[in-house]
Amino acid sequence: MEFKDFAAKKMLIMAHEGDHLSDREKQLIGLAVCVTRGCIDCSGSRIKNALDSGISWESLIQSIDLASAVNAGVTTAIALQGINKEGLETVCVGGACM
């Protein structure tokens, strides 16, 4: 069985056919999702396609940095919500607070 045989492939094709986002926006959003979900094959393919479509390395690096920062923020927010849910006190160590 191959990826092309699954409904997810058809959904990707349909999503890329929409005209409300530019190709550049679609490429960068797709890359952000792939790198944050941990798909090496998809990430490499997205990076190659983005470069082939004229997106610069600088733009790709900034997009990956932004995706990394957003994920770090989400991780921190989830930890803080867990701390609050348990009624724990915030503790600061070495300048970092939780």
C-alpha cells in the first residue's frame, strides 16, 4: 500500500487546489506542520518544493524558527495549565519560572 492510496492524499490535493492562499503560504504552512509533527520525509520534500518554487533559505529558516518558537510557547502554556490545575505554587530556578 502507498500513501497515494489513502484519503489523506486526496485531502492534501484538495487543500492545495484552494485559491485563498498563495503557493508560498501553502508551502510555508505545510513545512511548519511537517517539521513540528516530526515527518522527515515530508519535511525534506516540503523544503525541496519550497526551494524549487523560489522561496529562499532565509525564509525557510525563519519559518522553521517561528514554528519552533510557537511549539515552545505551547509546551510552556500546557505545563503552566497543569501546574495551575494541580494548585501548585510557581517556582523560579535560575531565572526561569514555572
